[in-house]
Amino acid sequence: MANIALMGHGVVGSGVAEVLLKNKEAFEGKLGEEVNLKYILDLRDFDVPYKNLFTKDFQTIVQDKSVSVVVEVMGGLKPAYDFVKTCLENGKSVVTSNKELVAAKGAELLRLAREHNVNFLFEASVGGGIPIIRPMHQCLAANEIREVAGILNGTTNFILTKMIREQMAFDEALKLAQSLGYAEKDPTADIEGGDACRKICILASLAYGKHVYPEQVKTEGITKLTSEDVAYAESWGGVIKLIGRAKKLENGKLHIMVSPAFISRESQLAGVDDVFNGILVRGDATGDVVFYGKGAGKLPTASAVVADIIDEIKHKDTIKTLYWEDGSKDYVEQYENYSTPMYIRCSAQNTKTALAQANELFGTVNMLARKNQPENEVAFVTPVLTEKAIAEGIKKLELSGVSVLAQIRILDY
């Protein structure tokens, strides 16, 4: 018999309990042994058919040697980190959907799991119900992964879709997302890029074998985007998406960033709309492989969690392919050294003079136009330059009296 303990009974936790209890016979048929949800840890009281399973004491789980798999769906670092660490040290495999935990402590917890010959699995931490962690460390193991990039946050993608399709202002689209339950009352982690940052850290750590910490990642959100930028993106031939991406450089360091970006309409990511996520993995043998689906939600996330539970019951020993080493302070390349074309929107008394200055500062730029463009507005795309050179050019433009209103990177995915 495989006894399971569940820590947390919020949206995801209740979904996990529902799936485990509803599909119990199917799991047992696949595994050839009984699966028993023995404990649910939560400080609150719930009037549910399985209320007899609840406990408020974490030690009940730790001290029960019959519990082999513990599921952490509480979220945050405190007390999740201490609880997960203790479970691993006591020889219990752990499944989590907690992206904050994996992004901050993944290398340490994977090492602990290996030392105690158990597993630490976290498929649901990136992409909700989209299979991505397992395919990367198993199905794509024969590849050298050149890049990982994707739309990793459904809330921001919903907002941008409304801005693109219905010409909504950012604030209006955010309010709609909140009213539909796609955005939290405090949406900061989504709209400022923090959620996508944690997810790209996990994917990069897995792809390249060394831990990347969120504080090492240049992260920009979508709060400064306007309908004018959306219109210029359309004129250019694409759309704006919030993209998290990571790439191994020739010097051994990593380029990793989260930011809004222009991407071509022909990109496989351009058609990923509403609350859906899309993750592109660029391998040397496979080329581009894209994983698509709902990136959050009670049952999609619960599905990924339960799949990990089944995996841990089947694999009594540590899964060797899921592992990365600790990172280092100098592992991530300074973003200023990376090269990209850049869309820049300006306001100037004399647009012809401003455009001439732009050509002088950046090289030959590609001018853009939009409907109802004001006479004092000019927008263009620079050639490929380092971020440092672009920043210096923008500073000189502003010193000459030109107001730079927006700048957005242009990516090739």
C-alpha cells in the first residue's frame, strides 16, 4: 500500500484530493498496489466527505513511517521549505506545485532527495497541466537544448490578448482579468513578471544543469505597455507577448530574461492567446518543440501533481535524470551585454530631426507607422545592438530633447 499525505487544501490541494479519491481504482490498476490518501494537513476546518483525514500537526505526517509520498501545495517558502526538507530527510518522496519553492531551493532539495534515495518532483510548478518538466529531462534528453522560451503566465497573456484583439487599455484589461478570477486582487507577481521569472528559472536550471536564482534574472512586466505599442507591433508584423527565455552562450554563461517582446505573427508563440501558455524548447536534434495548454487551474494543475505521485510510487529509488547543481553568482551574463533589435517610440517637436538622430545613434533604423499617429510621434526598430549601446543611444536622444515613451525587445521565436 502507498500511503500519501497532502499538505494544503486550497484550490490545488482540494483538486488533488478530488482526483486521488475519484480515480483511486484507476491508479491502483496501473500501479498494481493500493493507493491511500491518509492525511491532509491544514489549519482550517473543512466540511467535506473526507474531513476525517485532516490534521493540524505536521509531525503526525513526519512520524508516520508508512507515509511514503508527501504532496506540498501550500505555496510560498514558509513553512513549505522547512516541511519539504524535513520530509526528504526522513526518507519521504515529495511532490510540489510550488514554483517559488523550486525556483529558490530546487538544487538543495534535489540534492537532499538524492542523498536519501527518494524523489522530489515538481511537474506542476511550470505550466500547470502542461507536461514540460518530464519531457525535458526524459524525452528530450538526447538533445543539447539551445534555448527555452515561452509564454509562462496566463494572466498577463489574457491581458495582452484583450489589448491586441479588442484595443483595451491595460488597466481595463486587468480589471476584467480580476473580475473573471484570472488575476489576484494583488496582481503584482503576474503583471510585474515575477511569476514568469520563477518558471524560467526552473526551466533553465533543468535545461542547463545549474541553478538559476530569480534575483539573477532581469525581469520586466507589462504595466508600461499601451495600445499605441500594440498598434506599432501590428504595423511591424507581429504581436506583443511577455516572454521568459534562457539561452546558453559560447562563454558558458547563461542569457536569461523576462520581458515584453515583439514576436512575428508567424511564430508558434504568437497564436498562444487568452490564459493559455506556450513553451518552446529548441534542441539541436529536434529543432523547435512547443508545449501548449492551460497554465493554471484547479484540475489541470492537480492532474500534473497526481501524475508525479504515480511516478514516485512507481520509482522507489531516485530518478537520476531529474537533477541540477547549485548555481553561482557569475553564471548569468549581464543583460547589457546581450544583443537584440529594439522597438523605440518617441515624442519630439521635430520628428524628422529625431529620426535623423536615431539613424546617427543606432545605425539605419526601420521606421514604423500606425493609424491616427500624432504628428509629434515617431517609432522605429533599431538594428541588432547590445542593450548597453541601445541604452546609451536612448540617453543621448533624451538629452537632445526627445522623449522616449517606450522600448520593447524584438525576439526571433
